[in-house]
Amino acid sequence: MPATAVETLSKLQPTDLWRFFGELTALPRPSKQEGKVREWVLNTAKQHGWKHRSDAVGNIVIDVPASPGCEKARPLCLQSHLDMVCEKNADVDFDFNRDPLKIRIDGDEVRATGTTLGADNGIGVCASLAAATSKDIRHGPLELLFTIDEETGLTGATAISPELVKARQLINLDSEEDDTLYIGCAGGRTTTLSRTFSLSPAAAGEKAVSVTVTGLRGGHSGADIHECRGNANKLLARLLGAATFPFRLISFAGGNKHNAIPREAQANLLLSGGDMPKLKALVDATVSEARKLLADVDDGIQIAVADARTAPALSPEQSRQAVDLICSLPDGVLGMSRAIKGLVETSNNIAVVAWEPSGSSATLKIVASSRSSSAPHLTAVMEQVAGSARLADWQAAPSDGYPGWQPNPKSKLLTVCEPIYEKLFNKKPLVTAIHAGLECGVIGERVGGMDMISFGPTIKGAHSPDERVSISSVEKFWKYFSAVLAALATA
């Protein structure tokens, strides 16, 4: 029998953290379906006799008593989220509601085969539990805060009961660079564009084909957006937009998470059989150009043409309009911060294109995910998206979104955490904000009076099947985390 995740990870350090992570990878935890992992966390609390409480939406706080002699330290909240992004490669047969992740060690990295790993934010969850259960770590009174449904828009934190958290200092364990301390983050909102079209049957001489984009890296639409990775939805729309021959959309779909850069997209078309050579030539030219544009960023791109099932489709004019709208929407980095060098201030991600057929009609939906650390710039990019929709006579529905976290360079937590890092590793950490959304902004607004900081180990490829976590980085993070807890226990 193949080794379990716990067995695979058993020789890694720190052992307690990796043991918890091995157990966690066997549990289903899609956003909004965290029942099993909540039960696992609460069972751990019961085993140690720790008190716990929950709010109406399912966020959990576990009270962990201080180490002997540290009872007078200020209470500290350790925060992480229980859900994970569930992404898999198209050719992988995997059910995130049932199947345990297939964990493997690849050199200095832990990965899952064909799927996301869930190190985001599973490592943070397991670090909290390992620190609380360890006999070797000194800490003051701890509140372990586990939120739900972070990955679909921070909705668990958004609905958190202000009375749930008593501590007024918080370490968020949802960061992904082991040399960085985060003291701020971007806010974000989505806009869903939609229009319903009537479909008409295939005409004589029309051929059904599929055009499929695969091989892109994808990634987190906040943390990875600065790398200008390829967006499968934009690339496919650009290809079709360059067509000099008429076509009719049977369907267009790509991406399925608002916070992930889409890696794959597919359009099914009806076109004249005589135009097939033109389509194949266009695909070849698009692949060649894309590989040049995305060299050293996304060099695995593939675009395939294959026969498809004949079905009713949009008119040529409606098909062209839909493709042109996707092409016109802003995507990628839109502005850099003037306050923090190298920080993306504003971005937009054409995250999802969904096709929803219903009898003789179909609704096409486009989800644009906008982020900014500047509220006016966030509003501006959303107005641009909505304006493009109105020009095409589409509907535009904005979400409520979540607030940013305003950086506080005078944070008391920062004055403790920064020198500890420098002492341990003989260099200064990078102190900055992150373009991704962290729950600190929401929790700070909901609870009030919070002093917060965020750090974690190095995780790459989050929100994609390329997700992996560095083993040596986890060991480094644990050493640092332990030292911070000990320092705060005696402060």
C-alpha cells in the first residue's frame, strides 16, 4: 500500500507541525465545506482540555493556557484559515470532497500530485496547533483563531463576531515568504459581468471544434500578479479576437476561482469547414507569439484544436462581441505603490469565464477580481470594468469585497519581531505590505484596536496544482515563530 501523508512527512522537522499537516491533508476542506476540519481542530482542543468557542458562521477560537511562569503576558491571537483552494489539472481524477491529497517530497519541497497542496493556509493551521501542544515552546496565553471560507472572499472573517476574540495583538500565519514581515495588505472586490443569449442550431457546412489553452502556471492573483503570468481567458479571447473568419461560440469557459490566475480555458466553436486551416494557422501563430511574450514566466503554454460535439451556438456577431469584451477588460498589474517600493498597488484579474446553458439560451458570465491598497484606485478599476460591460450592453454586478489593512510602521509587535529575525538570521527582514488580501484588514475592522503582523514559510504556486512548500523554509519559520512566542511571553 502507498504510504500515508503522515508516514511520508514523518522524518521532516519540526515533527509535530508536519504530523498535523499530514493528518490535515486527508481531510476535505473546500471553502464553505469545512465541517470535517472544524471537527478535527475541536477534537484536538478536547484532547488537551482547552476551552473553545465559536460564532454563528463557524469561526473558532481555542483558549490555550500560558506556559508556567508566563501567565501575566498579554494574550496573543494566532490566526489562520481552515479552507483551501481546490484546483486540479484537467486530466486528474480527484474529488476534493472525498479524496486525501497525494503528498510527495520532491527535494526540498512538499507537493501534492496533480492538485493544490493546501499549504495555504494549512501550514499556518498546523503551526498554531503544534506551538500550542509543544512542551518545548514558551508562550503566554494564546487564542487560536481558525476562520472559515477565506478563499472565496474572506467571508468567514467578514462575519466574525467582535466578541469572539479577546486578545488585542495578533499574528496572522498566512504569508508565503520566509524573509518578509507583512504589516499591511490590499483590499479587494469582484465584478460579475453577464448576458443571456439565444442559441441557434448548426447550419449546413458548419463544423464543431474545440480550442483549448493549457500549460500556464496560474497562481495567486494577488501574491503572483507582479510576475505578469499568462491568463488563459485573456489568451484564448485574444486568439479568437484575431480571427479573420466568422465563428459561433458553442461555449467559452476558463478558471473557477476569483483569486486564482486562470491556467486553462476552452472554447467550443462552429465555423465553416473551409476555415479550419485558418484556425490552425492562427493557433500556431498565437502559441509562437505567446511563448515569446511569456518567456521565462510561462514557457509551458499549449493550445490544442480538436473535434467537438455539434450544438446550438451564438450568432457570429454575438460571439465576436463576447470575445471583444473579454479582450477589452483590464488584466494584470495596473499601478505600483508610491509609498512602498516594488509593491503592486492596483491590479485586475479576469478570473473566471463561465458558460451556463439553459434550453435554447445560455448565459455567459465573466468574473473580474480587482485589488488595490488604495480605495479610490480600487473604485476606479471597478468603474472601468463596469464601463466596458455597459458599452457591450452587458450587466455588471459588484460584490461587497473586503477592506485593506493600513500599514503601521510603529506597531509594537513589529518592534519585537523585527530584531528577533535579524538576531537569528544575521540580516534584516523585508518589512512591507502584500498585494493579496489578508484577513487582518477585516479582523482589524470588525474587532478593533488590534496590533497585527503576518509571517510564514515560503510557499510557491499557491492556488494552483504547482503549489509547493519549502521544507527548509518551514524549519526556519518554526525557529523564528518559536522565538517570537518566547519573547512575547516575557514582554
